[in-house]
Amino acid sequence: MVRAAKTVYQRTAPSKRGTKQVRDNIARYGGDPERISLSGHSAGGHLAMELLFTDWVGSYGLPEDVIKSVLSISGLYDLRPLRASYVQSHLDLSESDAVRLSPLLHVRPTEVPVTLAVASNDPAGFHDQLDDMVKALCRPTSEQVLHVPADHLSILDALVRPDGTLLKHVLTHMVHART
């Protein structure tokens, strides 16, 4: 069995390299390297927050603020509780891997706008982790926190429907926002 920590790392490392490639090459395709925004759902929400707290200067030679905004939808930010859950038999996360791969434990000061969304019917753990991330960011007045009436999967409808809460947020705060 491939250890999940390795699998999680195998997913995050290419995403970090991919972000660098986008930053380095997007202008060739008419994009603006100064307007990179990230969003993700569930594991993707975890990944978006992990990328936000990447050491872009030291590890990739990029500006610290390479990411200009983040929308994390029903993400998990602390993987340690997963070690005590039914998924541990599939994840095989060690304590050190769970710590290393938990964005909540690596929060550092940032001015990047962060929106944390959670489905109202998500399990309590998702709501708890959202609350913990808001506290860790130490910017409760500037944070956008969205509680969307949905379950863990149907929350994505709010991103694709023309009247969806998350789509409106993306258009207002990510697409049309100026740097």
C-alpha cells in the first residue's frame, strides 16, 4: 500500500511546481501573473490553504504574495484528527506527516484575502476546522466566512449556478478584484 502521506505530498508538490509554472508563463497566454487566485473543495480546499502558506521565496524564488486570493470550500486544515477516524486505515498517516501536511499548523501572517466556505450540513468537524482556521489567521474582521445551505457535495452547486453564493463571491472578490 502507498502511504497516504506520500500520496498527499505527491499531490501537493506538483501543485506547488504548477503554481510556479503558471506564474512564470501565464503572461505568454494573456494572463496576469499578479492575479493568481486559488480555490478548492474538500481536499482541494486543504491544498489551496497549503499553497497559500508555502515558502514561495525560499523554495521557488517567487514573491511571497504570488497567490492573491484563496477560496477554500469545506476544507480540512488539520489532518491530525483523521488519524483517529475510520479513514486512518486507508491514510496510514503518522503523527509527523499529519503535522507536516496540516496548513492550520503552519499559518503565518499574510494579507492575502481568504474566504472559507462550509456547507451547513457538513459534519461538525468541518465547521470546527473552519473556526480554528479563522482564529489562526487572526483577522476575523477581514475574513470572509460563508455558511452555504448545502451538504458536502451539493455546496459545489453554489459555485456553478448563475445565482450561486460561491459564484457571486468568486466573481466579486477573485475575478473582478484588482491587485
